[in-house]
Amino acid sequence: MTANASVLVCLAHGSEETEAVTTIDLLVRAGLNVVTASVESDGSREIVCSRGVRLLADAPLVEVADNDFSAIVLPGGLKGAETFRDSPLLVETVRQFHLSDKIVAAICAAAGTVLVPHDLFPVRLLADAPLVEVADNDFSAIVLPGGLKGAETFRDSPLLVETVRQFHLSDKIVAAICAAAGTVLVPHDLFPVGNMTGFPGLKETIPAEKWMERRVVWDPRVKLLTSQAPGTAMDFALKLIDLLVGKEMARDVAAQLVLAPGIYDYQA
């Protein structure tokens, strides 16, 4: 971003004045061009902030939304954030900033009140390749993350199921966390023998004789590693490091993360 870049700061009745004015002031001091826009539905430019301070916006949002800005700022203040949330124009403007790889900056109530309900920033990961292109490569382990919808896709993919089966038959590590164990491994009977755990809320998807009430379960008989939920992901990953590289490396990684001792104690 260059020094003469423009920033759009949105305002509405109830916006938090300290957050708005402080941001505007510092951006102007840095030589940036700041445009303030009223998100009020009637286009009123005079904004009464959360503590009664009155600000005069440069323009209604509708007049400037399509201008070329490098960033958009959403101050907090619950009432103002709710107006942002309920404004189709504001929501679409934020969406277009995001899709155009521009900065979206939200403070205080604005993030949870505006961005989350409209799912404006879903987490997206870019896979290195489709499974079909790499399934036959030489890997030491396969990992199946949880998340019920994703696990159901795994379950319904003949290629994924056969890939897991081949890992198991080749005496390689299969690692499944949360919903993946009960949703993928059990229905296809991929591990007729083998203790496992999974998401406690889906405990009924795992046969009682296989279930273990532990954060992480490693069954060396079948080289199956399972774990319960996002909160056990650290333990899960550290145990996988232990299995693939060794306990010393797992201990080194745990030390870097300043972890409290878990089910596998990697503290020095």
C-alpha cells in the first residue's frame, strides 16, 4: 500500500467514537487519504456516536462504495455494528473488498456482529493437488481431519476409502481426528481390529468394544492413531510427529509452542 492510498471508514449511529476518530487521525497523520461514509439508510451524514459525540461523514456510503480504496474500516460500537450488519450495501461492499484482495479492518463489536453472521471470511484452504493425482505416491501416513461434512465426503469417496485401505494393508499410519474415525473408518470396516476414539458427541458411531475415552489413542497393532476434537489436535499432531520422526522432535516442537503437558508428555 502506498502513502497516498485511500481508506474508507464507515460510520453509523452508535459507532464507537474513540475507535473511529483514533483510526482516522492516525491514518491521516500517515499521509493516507481517508473518506468517511455514513451507512445510515436515509443517507444522513451527521452521525451520533455511542457516547453522544457527533461526527460528520464525508458522504453516504452509496455515493462512494464503488470508488477505488485500498482498505475499508469498520469501527465498533454495538448499535453501529448492527446497522452495518443490516445494510445490504455495506455487507456487499465488504464482500467485494475481500474478493478483490483488499484490506478489511474491523474493531471491537464489528467483527463478530458484521463479518461472522454473513460468513464474509470463511476459512479456505488450498490443497496441493486432487487426491487422484497423489493417492499412489509414497507417503508414510495419511491424516483425516474431522468436521462432519468433510468426514461424510471422505466416507462417500471410493478413492479415499480405497486409499485408506491400502495405507492400512501396507502397514502405514492412518490418523483420524474427531468425526473422521466413526464416520469414515467404521462404516467401511477399515479396521476390524483396533481401538480408537473420536468426537464424544458421535461416540455411538464407534463400536463400544473399540471405543477408548482418551484424548489420543495409538493402537500399534494396526498403526491407527485417533483423537477426539479440535482441543486435542495438539496432542494428535505431537503423537504423529513422535511416530514419524521421534520423541525428541516432538519434545522440541512442544517446547516451541509452550504447551502444558498433555496425554503424551513432551516436556523436557
